[in-house]
Amino acid sequence: MQGKIVDKRRELEDRLAAQEEELRLQGLKELGRLGIGESLPALYRALGDESWRVRKEAVDLFLALPAATSLCGEICEHLHSQDNAGLRNAAVEILTRIGRPSLPVLLEELTCQDHDVRKFALDILGEIGDPDAAPAMVRSLADEDDNVRAAAAENLGKLRSVEAVPALLDALEQADLLLRFTILEALGQIGAKVPVDRLLPLGADRMVRKALFDCLGRVGGLEALPVLVAGLDDEMRNVREAATVALIGIGRQGGADFWRQFAELAGPSRADALVELLSSTSEAVRHAALTLLGACGETRHARHLLTLSEDGALGEAAIQALTAMGRHAPCSLTELWPEADNRTRTCLAYVIGAAQCRPGCGLLIEGLGSDDLDLRLMSARALGELGETVAFSPLVAALQEPSEELRREATQALSRMAASAATEVVGMLRPLVSEADPGLRAAAIRILGVCAAPEVGGMLHFALKDEAAEVRRAAVRAIEARPGAEQVTSLMLALTDEDADVRRLAAEALGASGEQTAVSALELALKDEDIWVRAAAVRSLGRIGGAEAGRLVEGALGDPVGLIAIAALETLGQLDPGRLESAAMLALRHADEEVVNSAIQLLAGSGNRAWLETSGSDLLNHRHWEVRLNAARAMAALLGAGAVAPLEARLLIEGEDLVRQELQDLLLDYRSVS
């Protein structure tokens, strides 16, 4: 038998020399099934096969060897194979995939005579990414071979080795062109801040300038601003693009100081250069140019930006640039309005509001009266952002328009303005609370809720008696936001409302008040005919807290509706965790299976097994399958091997497939352990 195996192995090894690729590949696969560890010389030959398919199979077979890591030295020898690039590449892949265990032999190769092997070793170390390789890479920055030095710098960048930054800066001073490029890229990858004055002299070399700017965008600070702004005028387009992106990179870290200094340094010529870059093929460059253009404040380009605002890719950035431009020179935006169509005016309305361009208030009022709904909506929103009192009257008029969207925007705009101009708003809205349209009355109440004027409290309380539930709901929400002595009294009145939503909102608001005086009112709400009101009352009692609230919540555990009982159980856990276990044990007897399931999950998480002794059997034989399922899981988790007997007994009579499968799985787990 042994002789047949030897003969078969020899036959397969010979097949690896066949002319046909498929024969070699199949022979290698069969050797793998036979045990490739006994045929290492043949496997090494296959690593250098002319077919990539054979080499790939050989690599996978080698890596599957139990002794693969101990053979790193032999694989490293293949890096010296100058005549077989495929073998070298296979060795590179193997050492890279082995990872850290290959470090010792790779570090040793950094001192070998073959410069190509030294470079291979550095590249593999960089792909492995182990920081322990960094010191040896730093030493390789002084290698006699140009390519090895460049590989050392490149792979220090891959390692993101902050400790290597001083050595990279020192190497930069004596570097040739290739090494300068590589070191700058590595410094950018590492991302650690560096003394910019060590880098700036490189800007004198036009060939390195783009790489320098790319690096400065990642490692530079405000001190790099002058050279980067000057780079916007560079004769080479790729350098100008690099300067633009680099400025944004520094701007993300520099905050307000960056934008102030940039605006001071940038002039009309820089704005023109940025406009020219808006045609770049790079989306990153176009976005960066738009952002910087807005910060320049050169408003003569506003019209061009307005055109770009409809561009799918650049629209948002163009609008942000216009907004920044509007802060510098508000009137520049208003000058664009007369010639603009409604679509463009809608964009302008947004920018006027976002830029706080107060000279545009009159234009927004004009837009509010337009026949274009989008323009009207945006004008209303922008007027709210400006907060000018002259807009009160047209916005109040917009509340009476048939469009629900416009009424909603006008309501939100007036609400934003109401806090700072309460007296004027109250005066204008007072007549609306008596209007025939309930939607208009509700909008007026919502806005009044923001006003701090003393007479508003009485108006809101009166609105609780409005014939329309929509108005009463708005009044409750408004009262919730106005804490004070009258708040609880008004909300208690709302608890008697005929509309269930009004009562629910009132119950929620009483909880938000945190007032102990609300507890007695919420006790009545626990008896409400509507389940959502009762659930809100339970949770509000939990928010208020205290002994009496806890007693009432515990009493709600007996509510016949599962939703209420579950709310009570969860609330009690927040209110008094010490009483949760006893409450959950009571809930095990609830008629609603969802309540029972919630109680089981709470008790299972407690780690206490006492409840299983009294209720485990009943739960495991419960009428509802999901309760049985959860009970079985809880038993297995808490009782361990002690659960086997009751689970086996239940399995004999269980008729629900899902529960049977779970019981079998749980029992299998414990039988395999034992």
C-alpha cells in the first residue's frame, strides 16, 4: 500500500513538468489531496510555474501547510530568483499573507546584497503593516540604492509611523526628485503635524510643488496659508487644483481663523482662478473651489454660482458659497432678483434667509405673494429666519391661504419670530383665535404658545374649550411648553376632554411637568376608557416619580389590556428596580401572553431562579406557544443541566413545530456538553 502511494506521488510530481497547463494544475491539486507536505521541492517548482493558475494553487497549498510559518526562510530565498518573476511574486504573496511571523526573515533581508530583494522586503513589510518594522525602515532611508530609499519612505507612510516623521524630514533635505515625491506622500499619509518651514523651501521646485501642496493640506496649519493662496495663481493647473484642495484640508482644522485669514489673503485674481477651476474634471476640486469662492466675497461671480445651484452634483456647494458671499455683501444677492425666474428666485430666497441678508426682506415679501408655490414656501421660511417685524402682516395673511404647506411654513416662521417680538405677534394673532376656520385658530394657538407675553396663558386656557379638537390639541401642546402655576390646572382640565388624543396629550404633558400635584389627576387617567390615555398616564407617573406614583404604577400591572400592563412593568423597572422582580412574578399570571413574555424576559435577565420553582412548570405548559418557547429558553439559561428533565417531558407532548425544534436544540446543547 505504501509503495502505491509513493508511486502515485512520483507520478503526480512528474505531471508538474507536463506541457499542458491543465495537466500540471490537476496534478498539483491531486498532490494537495495526497499531502503536499511530502512534496515540498515539487511545490516550490510550482510556485514558479509559467501559469498564474498553477502558481495561485501552489500558494494556497503552501499557506495551508501546518508548518508554513516555519518555512518563511525558504520562501524568502525565492525573492532572490532574478530570472523568474512569477516565483518572486508568489513568494511576496505568501510572506505578505503569513504576516507578522515572517518579520524576522524579512528584516534580515534588508541587509542583503541584492537591492531588489531589499526593496521587495520593504514592500512586503509595508503591506503587513506591523509597526515593529518601522525602525528598520527608517534605517533603510539611508540605503545606497535610490529605489530602496523610496520604498522605505513609501512604506513608512503605509505604516502611518508618527515616530518616523523626524527621519523623513531629515531625509527630505538630501533627497533626489523621486524620494522627495515619496517622502511628501508618506508625510501626508501619516498625517501628523510637521514644522511647515521644513517643507516650504521645496516650493521653489515647480516639479515638486503639487506634491508639496498635497502634503500641506494634510499636515500643515495656518502658517501654510500664504504659500497655498499664492499657489492659486500657479502657471500649472494641477498645482492650482492641489492648492485649492489643500486649503480646504487646512480649513477643516483651522476654523474661523482660517476663513478670516483666507479672505484677507485672497483677492480678485484668486477669485478668478477659482472660477476657472469650476470646470475641473475632479469633483473634489470643484467643491473646494466653490467653498473658497464663497469665502472670497467676490460678488461679481454670484450670477455664475446661481447658475450652478441647479447642478445636481454642485448645487448644494454652490448655494453654500452664495450664502457665504451674501454675508460679505448682502446687496449683491438682491441685485440678482429682478432678472431671475421663479426657480432661481426660490434659490435666492433660501440664500437670503441663510445669509441673514436683511436688505432682501422686501424681496421675500414679494416672493410670498407670488403665484409659484415653491417660491412662496421658501420666502416664508426665509422671512422666519430674518425675523423682521415688517414680515408679520404678510405671514399672518399667509396663514389664511388654502395651501396647507404654505400655512405650515407661515406658522413655523411666525413661531420663530414670536419669542423675540411677543407683543406685536399677540396683537396680530388675537383676532385669529376667533376665526371660523379651526385650522387657522389652531395655527394661531401654536404660534402664541411660543410668546412669553403674560396674557397668552389665559388665551391658551380658553382655547381648551374650543369646539374643534384640533384647536384643543394645539392648546395642550402649547401649554406643555409653558411651565408655571397655571400649567397643571389647565392640563387637568384637558384630561376631561371628550377627544382621546387631547386627553393623551394632556397626560403626557403632566408627566413632562414633573409636578407632584399632577399625580392625583393621572390616577383618574389610569381609569380612562382609551388604552393610549392609560398607557400615557402610566409612563407620566414614572416620569414624576415618588411613592404614590410608584403605588399607582404597580396597580396598573393588573390592567386587563396587555399594552398597559407592559407599560407598567417597564415603568416600574425605571421607577423602583427593587420592586421589579416581585412585580414581574405577579405579571406571570396575566391573561395577556405578551405581558407574560415580557415578565419572563425581565426575570430571566435578573439571574434569579426562584420564580422557576413556583411558576416554571405552568409556564412550560402554558396555552400560548410563545410563552412556552420563552419559558424553555429561560429554564435552559438559568437551570443548566437541571432543565433537561422538564424540557424532555415537554418535548414528548409539544405539538407546535417551532417550540419542538427549540426544545430539541436546547437539549442537544446540554447532551453534547455532558
